[in-house]
Amino acid sequence: MEVNTNENNGRVTTTVSIELSDNNNKTTKNDKTEDAASGDDNRPNWSNGVEFLMSCISMSVGLGNIWRFPFTAYENGGGAFLIPYLVVLFLIGKPMYYLEMIMGQFTSKGSVKIWSICPSFLGVGYGQAFGTICIITYYSSLIALTLYYMVVSCQAVLPWTYCREGWQDCVDSMPKEDSLVASNASHKLTSSSELYFTEIVSKEKTQIIDGLGWPDLYLTASLFVSWIVIFFVIRQGVKSSGKAAYFLALFPYVVLVALLARAVTLEGAVDGILFFLKPDWGQLVDLKVWKEAVVQCFFSLAVGVGPIIMFSSYNRFDHPIYRDAMIVTSLDTVTSLLAGVTIFGILGNLAHNLNISDIKEVVQSGTALAFISYPDAIAKFQAVPQLFAVLFFFMLFVLGVGSIVALQSTIVTIVCDQFKSFKYWAVALVTSICGFLLGLVYVTPGGQWILNLVDFYGGTYVIFALAILEIVGIVWIYGLQNFCDDVEFMTHRKVSLYWRLCWSFLTPVMMLVIFIYSMVTTEPLTYKKIEYPEAANAAGWIIFAIGVLQFPLWGFWYIKTNYKDTFCNTFKTSLRFSEAWGPKNPEIRAKWFAYKEALAEERQKKQSSSKLGFFKQKVYNLSNSSN
């Protein structure tokens, strides 16, 4: 390999010829580094490593832990869900999280530009960006709900604690003596917290055949304020979001621990917690539960949507990401378990108050769980429940903002990486306006129906399918050994057998099996056990198709625009890393080339000596046999 570095008018160019081993095959590439004077090399870095860690915590520890994990466990047998979730975490979640951190830091590029590692897989990045947009649209509506509840919590009496006139079979969330008599009724009762959400806040429709209705004025205002906050946090990129990350990551734990302390002291809470922790071993053979575990793991850790790659792309090349990856993934799991204990303690108390023996019948699961069960618990606080309600919903608001800041920054980074002349703040403003407009559909009376639909088709299956292609493109096509060499060059630590086994076999195969099973056994989507209209399901499959088809469409586009000689040769070339792959810094890039060449020469010598030893042994055996 030759490494020649020339400097001309501030432009540094390094030309290298290098051999990379991929499944014992040699590939020769001529590579050039990016111009050192280009705008791409002006990419900012985190002020310090703690800002990056706090940003990752605020991204991963969000509404997915407080809202989605409890109701996902609720729908999949309570404690039985913990076992597949922990298995999936170690065999899929942690390997994917660490892999994406590596990709971002190694290349200093966003979730689309990293696909210089395998250009024909460019559509994976764009498809994931589409899935991220789907999540952003409904995630912002959840943040709006938390803001709405925070504001109404400032009233002298919490509005969800008592039943209104005309609410049939309603029981106050703040029980009175006469309500205890009503609890002996033979028919099912509904808490005032649930009716407040469905009748007053969301004005929820029982079906959407006749349309979604118009956006609610108060929820629209909450959505608008939420997007203003999001914009101001991301307007200066990591310079502004990094500073906000300390508060976004740490404050929620103060309120969560206090709520946990209150939840476990409620009457009937023990039954709910035991339901959560007691495993049903029979559920382990149900692949649907494993599918839900993968989806929850992806949603909670933000794997497969781009923020991990985006955040780590602003790191220094030598940042210790292994440590951060282990901290974030472990803390995320602990937070989910704490939230699970808290919510099931509250559900146990709710079942006790409604005189229901089976906790599964307490409340219909779904997005509304966070806005029914949690408020119901707060209603039972004897000392200043208003103050605690404000703090609690502010905590949810902070958690939501921390996660959506990462998602929104991913889209902004993709645009700015593609169009380097665009100002970051301008792109952030335009995308925030678009996010607000798209979010309006979720604050209509039929909004919860659409949220469930988009989450299922756009936020679940699209991300799931493309995550499989992501690890296939990186590990199977670029090559496990090539990738591990890059990791060891950057981190200065050996890649253990655990990571190699997960990346090369366990993670992709498990994901593929679970995905195929979930697609084969897919049933018509329902919301509160009511099936969607055919038109809604058709729209959902269109959303899924748009996301997944990004992969072949962008692959064909790359082949067409880089066509040489024959289709076969062009296709093979599209599966090899391009000139843009590798570290961006010219000095580090040159060292990387030298490192890879040294490894190739060392392996060549070992292979040659191995062949020579085999030949000598063969000659020796033949000579002995002739004697």
C-alpha cells in the first residue's frame, strides 16, 4: 500500500491502495479522503463526553419506558414478558445499540451517509428516516397530551378525580365513602380518570368510518407549544441540545422514584406488582411475545431509527463508546423495570377500588394507559396532589422532549449532511413546522386510532425489517472481520466472542425468524378490540410499503447512476465500500489505511506459512509411506 499525502491550497488529499479481507476474498480499492477544507469537516463535537452520555440517556430513557413498556408487558402476560425482553436485550438490543454507536463515531456521518460502507444499501438509511418521521408525528402528540395534563393539574381540584353528570357506571378516582357501596355493583365500573381522557381530553370516537373529526383547540395549542420547545432545544445542534441533556436526562428520575415510593404503598398494589413479576412460562413458546419484546427493545433504545448513529457521529474518534453503550442499555432496562413495578402497583390499586379480581380487566391497554392509570394514582395522594401532578406530567413532558429531540435531530442531520449549504437552524425550523402540521391528525377525535395505526405499520414493521437489512449490510456484506478490525482500530480493544456471535449470527437470525413469523401470523389491526375499516388497513400497508421499498429503489438508483460495463459488475461494485467509507479526519484515515494494510500482510503471512506447513507435512507423510 502507498500512502501519499499532498497539500495544495489548504486541501489535503490522501491516495491509498489497500487490500481488505472479506470472507477470505481480497478486494482492492482506490480511496480518497474527503477534503479537509470542506464544510463536512467542520462538523461540531460534543463539548465533553458527559453531554453525549446524557443525550443518549435522555433519548433512550423516555416515554417508551414509562408509557410503552408497562402496557406492552400488560398485553403480553405481565411478568412472562420480562424473560423474552431480557433475552432480546442481550442478543439483539445491546449488539445493535453498540453497532450503531460504532458506525456513527467511526464515520462521523449521519444514518444515511454511513452507507458508503455498502452503497446499494443506501435505501436502508432513507427507509429508517421515513420510519423516524412516522414516529415523530405521533410522539409529538403524546408530548402535547402531557403538557395539557400539566396545565389542567393547576386547578384546585384535579379534573379527572370525579365523575361528571351523565357518565354511566362511573366511579371517582378519588374514592368517597358512598362510592365504596357502588363498587359492589354487578356490572363493570369505569374510573373517572378513564372517562375524563376519552370524553373530555381526546373526545375519542368509537369508530372512524365517518372520518377523524377536527383537531381539538386545546390539544392543538399544546402541540404548538411542544414544537416551539423542541425547536429551541435543537436549533443549534449539539451545542444547544447537549446543554439541555443534563436536565432532560436526570430530572425524570427524581419524580419517578417518588411515584414508585407512593405506588408501592397503595392498597392492592402488591397484587399488581406480583402480576407483573410472576412469569407465565407457557408464554415463552409464543413467538408473538418475542416479537413484541424486539419491538419494545427497538422503541425504547431507539435502535434502527438513526439517533444513536447521529449522536455518536458528533463524538471524537477516540471517545470510549463501549462504556457509554453498556451504561445506557443497562440504565434503560432498569428504568423500564422501575416503571413496570410502578404502573402495575397502580393497576393493582385500581383493580382493588373497582372491585375487580383480574388485573387484566382494569383498563383497556393502549396509549391512554399513561393518561388513565397514572392520573388515577395521583388522585389518591392526600398531600398536595396538584403539585405532584404538575411534577409528574412535567416529567413525562421532559422525557418526551428528550426522545423527540434525538429523533428530530436525526432528520435535520440527514438533510444538512446532504445539503451542506443549508443552515442547521433553518432546517430545524422547517422540519419543526412540518412536524406540527403532521401532528394535527393525532389531536382529532380519531387521533388515537391513527396513532395506533401508524405505530403498527410505520413505527414497528418498517423499523423491524430495515434493522435486519442494516446488520446484514454491515456484517454479512462488508464482512464481520473487516468490521471488527475497524472497531479494534477505533476503540483499541479486542472484539469479544460475544459481540462476534451476536453480530454474525444470533442477532440477524433471531430478528429474521421473529419478523417472518410476525408477518405470516399478522391479524387485522384493532383498537380497543374494534377492527379498523378496510381503507385504514390499506393505508397502513401503503405506509409499510413506502418505508420498505426505499431499500430496492435507492439500490437501483445507485446502480443506474454508477453503471459501468455490465449490470453484474456494477451490482458487485455496489456491494463494496465506496471512496467515502472510513474515518473522516485525514490523519486518522491515513493511519487506518496503514493499520488495515498491516493486518492484511500479517494474515497473508500466516496463510502462507500455514500452507507451507501443510505442504511439508504432506511430503513427510508421503516419504514415510514410501519407506
